[in-house]
Amino acid sequence: MSSRPRIGRILRIGVGVLTVAALAGAGAAALALDLPEHDAAATPRTVTPIPADQTRVCAGPLLELGADSRAASELSSFGSALVASVASGGAGLDASALANPADATEADGATTLTLPTGDVGTAPLIGASQSQTAGQETLAGFAAAGCADTGSETWLVGGSTDVGRTTLVILNNPADVDAAVDLVVSGENGAVDAPNAHDIRVPAHSQKVVSLAGIAPNTALPVVHVVSTGADIQAWLQHSSVRGLVPSGVEMVGGTAVPSTELDIPGVAIFKNQPATTGDGYDDRRPAVRVFVPGDQPAHAEITVSDTAGKTVATLPVDVKAGLVAEFPLTDLPEGRYAVSLAATAPVAAAVRTSTDLDEKSADFAWFAAATPLEAPFLVAAAPGPSPVLAVHNPSASPVTAAIGDDEVTIDAGATHTVALKRSLEVSADAPVTAAVDYAGGSGVSSFAITPPKPASAPVDVYVR
């Protein structure tokens, strides 16, 4: 091998070493220099969203299934629901009706109340409810329901598809777009496998009614979890009962509080003429608490019944298996109003049912939903009915001061303040409370919980880079 290639290789290596050394020296020099700093921090800009119109959706008129014997699955409305509403500051509410294509009478469907957008940052209060008395051959009683804000999910605890019982799932969509709804039904035997309960289309500005018997037949203790996509909706159960050939009540069952380890059911009324129940078997006339455990862990719950003074009058420890629905009777309670609370080891959903005999020919029943705590002022407007009463319950361990209409009252820990609803009332309190309206009189009994609206729009900081 000649010496020329060896010399070239040595030169190339030397040049590389010198280049690396030069770069290292330049880097060291750069580190020693005071270079200018550049800060690219974003400056926030506060943006206040324009508030959307506020909407309250009512349940709509009562519906009769199979009123025409030649069409057993046909739905027919009768009469109309009476609606009462109020907005703070005397603001006017725009009323419109949802379409109900399934109604054989072609009558207007549920009422939608809209409060047009006001000044930015304002959030007027709205209170609304509806009521209707039924006197049909197969449907009799009194039913009231609160008109509520829409949402993407609703928990409905109540109803039955047992013999002589009819339950309709009412889905109301006031939005400008269609909604796709899934009904997840559970009962005393666990989850109900029903392919026809999924992807139920509810057209915009329309009401869709589904017979629960077509999804969960022969289910004595159903709980329905309603989940919507595409648009927020409102949902109810219309539950009616016939004993023999005699109609024995109807109720519009509204949404209950989302499953939680602590629930509060205010304003539960035990009536002086509650029906006598006999035997040890299941009897849906008996006052009872329905409890559902939606998770995969069983729950132990302490059910506590308190009178209006906050005194505990009954305590019932119960166990419910995961995924199952159970009912527990409330026995030996005298006539009066009570608050029922549940403390459980796993999240549960719950509601209370009580009944009354109106006369020898008919009876009625009411469902009392677990109520969501109300942290902001709220308005109550009671639709016409027999002796409506507002029950405001303090679920905390400390007294609460509340302004109810023109009166300021102190509600002791665990106590309930009741007031006859002769007009609409505004209620505010210095701590969260729960509230419900119940009716009792010659035409029937009913109840609905006061529900909070969706959170109002709040200013947000936007970072622009």
C-alpha cells in the first residue's frame, strides 16, 4: 500500500478534530455571552358568552292507551293539562306546543315555555308546572308535574308493567335538531335486555311516547335511565293503575336525583285515608321506598324518616344487590308529611310511593322523587289542583334561614317548612335546601320535586397565542 492514501486519511481525521474543537469553542463563547431574552407568554382575554334562551318543558296532556278497542296500541290524549308559570321581574314567557304524531286525536302535545335572552349576564328565574284530572273509563285520578329544564340524562324511578298497570315513557324534545334516545331499564330481576330500547328517534319540536310494556313486560319495579344524544330532552313516566275493572290512580313521574350515596326525598305525604293493605305479599298500595343500585357493588342503606320538626320517627336498614331494584315498605306512619333520607355504601337512585282511597270506587297514588339540592333562589308556580303545599326541607346538620315569599323563617336541622301555595313564591336560603310540591284532596293526590335549571353562562378567560 502506498503512503499517499494513509497521509490523506490522517489529514481528514485532523481536519475533523479541529472542526469539532472549533464548534465546541463557539458554543462555550455563546454561553458566556448575555443573549437577549424573549417572552412569548399569552395574554388572557375575558369573554362573556351570550346567554341562550331559557326553556322549561312540560309533560303534556295525559294519554290513554287502547281507548279504541279496535286499536289496542293506539294512544289518545284527552282534555288538556293546565299550566301555571311565572318569571322573575314579570318577564313574559313564550308558550308553544310540541307535535305528537302518535296521538290519534291530533291534539297539541306538551307545552314549551321560553324566556328570550335578556341582558348579558342576567339569569331570570322561572317556575312552572302542569296538572290534569282524569275521569276516563280506564284512567282516573289527578297528576301534576313540574315543567323542567332539558338535559342529556334523566333517572325515572317509578311505574310498573305488572298486571293492571300501565307505564308510558314520555320523551319531549324542544330543540331544533333531532335527538337519539336510549332507555336503559332495570327491574327486580336486573337489567332488561331490549334492543328496541336503543336509538329511539325523537324529532325536533316533538313528543315521542313509548310503552314500557314493550320494553320491560311484567316488571313490577322498573327504573328507567334515559340518555339522549344530539339534543337535550325532558322525560317522564305516566303511571296508571286499574284494579279489576276500576281505575285506581294516575301519576306523572318526574326525574329523580342522580344516583348518590346520600339522597333526600322531601315532602312525602302519608294520607289519612290511605288504603288498608293485607297479607305479607307485595302490594303496591302500601307506602314504600323504591331503591336501585346501578353499579356493580351491592349497597347497604340506612333509610331515615323524619317529621316536619326534624325528629326521626323511623329508621330502616336495607341491603340491595348490585343491578337490582327493590322496594321497602314504610309501615306504621301516621298521617302527615315527612322527609325520607338515604345514606348508602354505594350510589343508589330512589323514590317513594304513597296511596289514598278517595271513595269506594276509585283511589289515587303519588310518587315522590329524590330532590337535587337547590343552592340558588328559585320560583315555584303550582298548577291548579287540590290544596297544593310547598315543602322546603333542610337536609343539613345546621339551621338554615330561608326567605319564602314575604316571610323569613328558620328551618332547623333535618326539619321541613310547609306553606300553602295560594300564589307563586320565590324562595332563597343561606344554605342548600330541597323542595317539593304535593297535592291532596277530593280529586286525587300528586307530587313533584323542584329541580334546578342548567348552570348559567359564566365569563371565561381565553388565551390567544
